[in-house]
Amino acid sequence: MTTSAPFDRGQDVLSYGDDEPQRRPRVVLLVVAVVCLAVGLAAGFYAGSRPEAPSSASAPKGPPAVEPQVAAGAITKFNGPLDNRGFRVSLFNAGHEQIVTKVVALPGWAANLTSTVPTAIAPRSWGVVSFLAPPDCGTYPSDVRVVQIRVRTETGLSDQIVPLPEPAEALQDYHLAVCGPGWQPG
């Protein structure tokens, strides 16, 4: 606080600070702005010139890979119940590119599949994929309601589980025919 000279009546007046704030010279503001700009440019140049470390998590360049849309029909048996040529499933390729697919597994079917044949299916078309599914007479098969397929496209390979429109009764019929009509679990 400062006091000022008395007014006409002899009283002191209290004043807070100067009447006019002191202005900073424009040169100081200009120097600060130039320094900030130089620091920003240097940081940007340094960050842009560093080589990027390879990362397995980095996304590939180009459009993202889209899994093809595949729908399944019913699983059917070739000819008679004891025919060794196996089964077939109709698959619909709803995508816009050709796929090559094969049956990998039947969740609920204990035995491994054999002789699955890769089949090319054109876009927006049905194709038939055949496979052998030998029964495991030591287990009773549950209802097979999905089929696991492996799909290859131009952009890569993926495994997909596709629901069936109805349980695969042909598999259970085959299991009973091979393992015997009097077959009982365990």
C-alpha cells in the first residue's frame, strides 16, 4: 500500500498499486512466441523422424479383414446308413468373394473327423462340403447343432462355428447303425 499526497482538504488517500499498469514491451512477447514455436517444431521433427518399432499388435495396412458370412444347411448322409463315403453339409457363401472351406469339427461328436474335402464356393452361392465322421462307440453323441468350418479367403484364414438349421439326426442314425441297435451308453 502506498499513500499519496493529500488532496485539497489535507486528507491522505490510500491507493492500491499504480494507476496505470506497466505494459510489457512487445519484443518480450514476440521472443516468447518464437521460442514456443521453435520448441514445438523441434519436438514434432524429432517424433516424426524416429523409426517406428515393429509391433505384432499393429494393424495391417489397407481395409480391415471381414469374416465371410456363411450359413449352413442340414447335414445329410451319402446313400445308405452304413455307406463309408461319409456326410455332406450345404454351406451358403453370403459374402462378396469366393471362399474355400472345409469342415474342421462337429462340436458334440466325440470322434475326430477324417477326409474332409476343401470346397470352393462362389460369392452368393451354395456349395456342398463332404467329410467322414466315424462314430466313437464308447460314447453317446449329443445333438450336433453347429458345424465348425475353416474358411480361406484372399485376405486370410479363419475358423467359424456355424449353426445348423436342425440337429444332425443323420449323425445319430449312423452312430446307432454302426454301434448296434442295442447299444447303451457306458
